[in-house]
Amino acid sequence: MAPTNGQEGNGLKVEVLRESLRAISHKGDELVATFYDILFTKYPQVRPMFDSTRMPEQRAKLLRSLVVIVRNLDKPGYLAPYLQGLGKMHVAYGAQAAHYDAVGECLLQAMAKTAGPMWNDELAQAWADAYAAAAGLMKQGAGPN
Ligand code: HEM
């Protein structure tokens, strides 16, 4: 039976998330560029982690990854191993638990800025929940540290 509260069994507002990502998909480049601008401004201490990174490619990779996550929110059997694997890779990049909070905060701000007037409290909460779930799986994949 279809859920009546617009949420999937995992508690995430899948349709709200998909719809909002679709609505800003033509601004995907702006979204990720804005994200890294905010991140490096608010948390300059993470900038050196990207010293040898080709940022145009990294922006594209992050955008693709966000799309993969949102497309597969209702497929935990696919999403969990994908995010755990990504989290494991991030250990090598030097990502720590506190970095995930910083990235989440900046990603949400970048979304709000890119989405403009369509952004609202419901979207902010839906994205915060989805990010927390994704980051949780990545940290799980990273193992205890
Ligand atoms: C939900 C959260 C995150 C997602 C979806 C994400 C996504 C990605 C993806 C898709 C890549 C490219 C991996 C590849 O080359 O195949 C990447 C690389 C990277 N990420 Fe993340 N990431 C997240 C959180 C973080 C956090 C918290 C940090 C810490 C500041 C971080 C730092 C990096 C760095 C340093 C790289 C490597 C860049 C390089 O190749 O030089 N990421 N991330």
C-alpha cells in the first residue's frame, strides 16, 4: 500500500527529494560550485584535502553522486553498499566524522541558494534527513576511527 504521509519506509521524503533535485537539475553545475565555495570559505581547513584534486572533475563527480543517491533512495539494497564503499574511499581522503557535519551544512546552504524561492522548510528538512542517512552509511563504511 502507498504510504499516506509521502514518506517511504525509510522515513525519507523520496518524492519531495526527487522533485526538488529535478527542479534544480539544470543548475547542477551552479549547485556544486556554490557548495565548494561555501565549504572552502567556512571551513578553510579542509581546502588542503583537495590540493591535488582537479576541481572541475570533482564537481562533476559530486553532482553525479548526488543524483545516484536521490535516484536510488528507495533501493537500500543498492544504496547501502554504494555509500559504504564511498565512505571507505573517503578514509583515504582523510575525511573524519566532523567533516561530514561541515559538508552537510554547506551542501544544504548551497541547495537553498541554488533553489532560490522554491526552497522551504519542508525541503530543508527532507534534505537534512537524506544527508544524515547518506553520511551515516558512509561513516559506517569508513569503520570505527
Ligand atoms: C554525503 C557526503 C559525500 C559525498 C556524496 C561525497 C562524494 C564524493 C565523490 C563521488 C567523490 C569522488 C570519488 C571518486 O573519485 O570516484 C569524492 C571525493 C572526495 N571527497 Fe567526498 N563526498 C562526501 C563527503 C565528503 C566529506 C565529508 C569530505 C571531507 C572534507 C570529502 C572529501 C573528499 C575528497 C578530499 C575527495 C577526493 C578528491 C580527489 O580525488 O582528489 N567528501 N567525494
